[in-house]
Amino acid sequence: MRFASLGSGSRGNGTLVSHGNTTLLVDCGFSAKEAEKRLEQVALTAKDLTAIVVTHEHADHINGVRVLARKYQLPVYATAGTAGCLAADLKHTIHEFSCHEQFEIDDIEVNPFPVPHDAREPSQFVFSDGGAKVGLLTDVGMITPIIEQALSGCQALLLEANHDLTMLDNGEYPDHLKYRVSSKMGHLNNLQAGSLLKKIDTTQLQHIMAMHLSEKNNHPDIVKTVFSEALECEQDWIGIADQNLGFTWRDIA
């Protein structure tokens, strides 16, 4: 099982999970043209995709979903709330799922779980090949027991570290945006992410990737410090998903 990122941040998100003959694109917040370009950087084309799985309807997660799905006849998986916000001409290709029920897309088990975020019916996921697990958690304002349970025991964890509280407080965002980002329906700050790492079972963790970093209100060095202290590991072991480059394939042993 392996995973990669096409880019992660407020200007667009796309995550790849692959096992056997199945490759899933989780969100497509880039234009279809840009997504195709970024897929080439990880040695794929859109024709290699099995399906698109959508976390929620915010633009930085769905900008290219409609065009990419129609152009390559890709099925789209989303909750009922998210599906209701997608383009009407996708209705025949959308497969609705419950946040509380596991389902399969060919070779990959998908375990969705609900998260607090200011969207219609947002979800995040744990992907599995029946053994190894890749946990994805971004766009979430607070940690819940459901999240802790879902992400314990993963071999790979892609975890939001959106902002540093001091940088956000002293930054240029207007007050209403600062409130939205830091609210219980907003985005995880570094300390919240670090606290989660201390609470869950990380004994099997082979990969940790920090996701959805704010370009204005965070810095990779701060994130690496917080994560390495939480995991009691070297800072060099902490991966960062770049907004422009994402990160290339990581394999689970």
C-alpha cells in the first residue's frame, strides 16, 4: 500500500492512496488541468485513477472534481450532504456513503468517520488493504473520541497542522477569519495535532505527514518541533506536505 500528495493547503488539496489495481484520489481542489499536471509528477495519469473520494464541498477540495470525473468517467464517492453540494450533472456518477459505515472500492477498504468542520457533512478516512492502515485527518476544528479511535494503530498518518496560534493571532487575517480558522469547526492548530499524537496508539507508525499548513500562519520548523516532541522522534522523520509539490509516493512495509 502506498500514498502520495498532489498538494495540500488553502490553494488546493489532493491525496492519492493506492493498493493493488486500485488508485483513489481523495479530493481535487485544483483545476482538472493542474491535477493532470501534478499526477504526471507522481508518474500517473488520470486514466490510472479508480475513483475520486471527496471529504467535503469547500472549493480547495472540489474545484476540479466535476471536470475530472466527467472527462475520465470516474465515479465520485461522497456523503449525502457533500453530494448535495456537488454539480448536478455528477448525480449519475456519485456514490453516497455513510460516515459510520465501511465500504470498499475495489482493492481498498474505506473507513469514513465524521469530523467537526463548517461544511454540510464532512468526513475523513482511514484506508486499508486489510492489514496496513493510512489515516487522513484535515479540515477539522477539534479532536473527538471518534477521531482518536479511528486513527489509533495506523501505519501512516496524514495529519493537519494548519496554524500556529501565535502567528494566527498576530497575523494579517481579519478577525472574522481568525475566529473561523481557530474555532471548533475550523482547522487544527499545531498543539491540537501534537496532543492527538500523544493520545492515540502510534506504536505501528511508519510515516507521519503534516498536512494543510497555512502559508501565512505556520512554518514547517514549528510543526516538526511539535510533532517530534509528541512522538519522541527526530525532526527529520516528520514529513511535510507542500502546497505546490505535495510529496511523492511513500510505501508501507
